Amino acid sequence: METHSGERLSVPSLARVACISPFHFTRVFAAWTGETPHAFLRRLRLEAAAERLVRGPLSVTEVALDAGYETPEAFTKAFKATFGVPPQDFSKPMGGRKERVPATGKMPLELRPETLTLPAQRAYFVRTRGPYAQSAAAAWKRLSRWAGSQGLFRSGIKYGLSYEDPALGNPDVLTYDACLATAKEVPLAQGVERRLLPGGRFASFRYQGPYEGLGDVYATIYRGWLPGSGRSLRNAPAMDRYVRPAFLWVKPTTEILVPIE
């Protein structure tokens, strides 16, 4: 990315270079750098723009266009957010710069996974988009009402699939699937669909605590456990299996299933 920062770089292309599944690349990258690939690339381009401004004699408009911004206004906003001053006032490489907070490397949990093999499972699911705290609750509310009326909710196995890190990116476009795995076949309702949950080998991490802590668990897995595990990730999404959902004062138990070779 540092060598090709001026080119159009997509997450799938970066994942291929890193030999990591696109499903996991953003999480792994963010766990190690503290930034999403998009934010990292934007920072590289802004730092290069700052050097051009120091060297001169390019105008702010010329530097903005070279950095990939369509308007000087958008460039000025991003530049000030990164360095603390507008580009017009930036006079030396470290002038007014805000220091980026690096990844701390803190491992919030010590996890010892089990390895298990699961078959592919047929499931009913409801998909929602938006901040996970709201969208997951809405998805489960809709799915549980329908599944309860069909006599499926108690016996079905409950899984959640979140495709992006909830702490990163635009929260309005995060995708969440509330899934109920069961072999029973019943008529579908509006907003409820069928899918096949992927089978195969998984590293299983059991976590007891509030759902708000799942982000720290994922960071521990991808930054703390994965590098020294000797495991390779399969091209499939991670899944949360809700062993014991949250209820009143009882802490929920969640099994995080990370697909491995």
C-alpha cells in the first residue's frame, strides 16, 4: 500500500496480496494497524500531500487533485482532521500535526480455542443493515416472532453473522444476518429467507459476557491468537453461535466460530 498509494486499491485485491480471505482481511489489518485499509490509505495520501505542500510550489488545488480528492474543500476537511491545521497553514513536515494513536497491542482476553468440524446447515435468516446494536436487535425481533409462530425458535440453533467490524467503517451500512438453523421446512414470510450456513473446520472460542465486548474478543483472536496459531483462514465468514442468549441478569454465552483450514 505504501508503494502503490497513488493507485486504485480495493479490499479484494489487497486481500489477495496478503493471502488472506476478503472476509477476514479488514479485521486482521485493523487489529494490527489500528486503522481500516481505507483509513490507512487515506492517511498515506494525506502525508504525501503534506510533503508536497512543504516542498512547494504546488497550489492546494493541485495537491488535492494529486491526492485523489475531487474538490479542494473535501481535501481541506480531511487534511485538517488529520493534521489539525488547514493545508494553507501547513508550513513544515510536523507543523501542527496530530500524532496518530497507534494500536496498543493490548490483549483484553486470553483465549484457548477448541477445533471442531461442523456440517453445512440449512437456516432461516433475516438480514438488516445499520449499527449492530440496533440492527441485530431488529433482525432477531423479526426472526423470533416468525419462528415462534412456526414452532421453530426454541429448537433451532441461533447464529449471528456480522460481515464487518462494528467498531470500524460506516455504521449505517454494516450487514448483519440473524440465522436459525433447523432441518424443518415451513413456508417463508416477508423478510425471512433461506440460506446454507457453511460447514467445515472452525476454531471455537467461548466468551461469557455482554455483546458489547465481542469486538475486543475478535481483536484478541485476530491479533493475539491467529499469528502464532499456525492456522490459515478459510474463505468463509466467522459466525457467532448464541449458546445462551442474554436474559435479565444472566450473562450471555457466545461461541465465536472462526473458519480455518
